[in-house]
Amino acid sequence: MSISFQRVYPGDRHLLKLSYRLRYRVYCLECNFEDPDDHSDEMEYDEYDPHSIHFVALDNFQVIGTVRLVMNSPIGFPLERHCDVQPGKTRYDRRGLAEVSRLAVGKSWRCSDVSLGLMRAVYQESKKIGIFYWYAAMERKLERLLRQLNVKFIQIGNVTHYHGPRIPYLGSVNEIESFVFLRNPQRFSYFQDGLPLH
């Protein structure tokens, strides 16, 4: 088994479609978060995808996991549209804010290693482009999984039914980085590996 993680570049339509197809299988067929009849092409995508940076986990050229980083744009962020966020919890420079969204891992690959590798890809891209805060609308069990990986988010609102029950969270990239360093130096080294030295 040799899993790799990479950013999907805008011109790679084939890899992007494979990502959308995995999202369709997970969100529409396996988890029933969306109606498959609304996706006749068997791909799950929305208006935020053109404003996102996409990442995939690959095993022998098969997409087994995916996640996107939704960037600030005129249409805003999915979390702000769909979730009940407490007043005053979103007062950050939007140029340094992005939303971690559409994390999907194939049924046979739902282990922490794939989720961790995808979050590492998101983290490294965020460090490169100056993203300091992450929104995320998650199920409680996903938040617990990420916490077990030392990736800690803070709840900033109430449960909303959006692709199933979702809770809005906010994570500070710098605070997560420091927490991982203190709790698991080996994992911190994994997150840092490949980043340019300062």
C-alpha cells in the first residue's frame, strides 16, 4: 500500500472529476446526506468548488480521499450561509480565513492515516498562501477524530442540519501547530516535512 496526497491543480479536470465522484459515493450513496437523483452525472459539486483548492489521497492512481479548502470570494463561505454561528465569532481578516470542507474518504479507507494526510496537505497549503484560520462544519464524530490526531477546533455555534447534523467550528492554524508540537513531536515533523525552511 502506497498512499500519496496531492493538490489538484485547476487544469487537471480528470482528477477533479474523480474527486467529485468520490464525494458523490460518500455523500449521496453511503451517508445519504444528499439525494442521488440531484446528481445525474454521479458527481457531487457546488458553487463553492470554483473558489476552492482541492486535495486528493491516491492509492495506485485511485482517488480514495478528498478535501477542499474554500477560499474567500464574493459568495462567502458555506458555513456562514448554512450554520448558526454565535455573534462575534467570525471577526477575522477574511484574507487569512478559509473553510475546510467536503472531507470524504472511501468506505474501505476510513482510517485516521488518510484523514491525517489530507489535513497535512491542507495545513501545508495554508502555510504557503497565508491562511491563519479555518472554518469547518463537522459532525461531532469527525471533530473527535481530528482531536485524536491533535487537530483541535473550537465550537462557534449550534447544531445545524446541513448534510446531516453539523456543528460550526473554527481552528487557528498557529494554535493547532503549537498543540501538535507539544503533544506529538513526531506528527509535527510529519506536518512540517516538505515546507520551506524559514
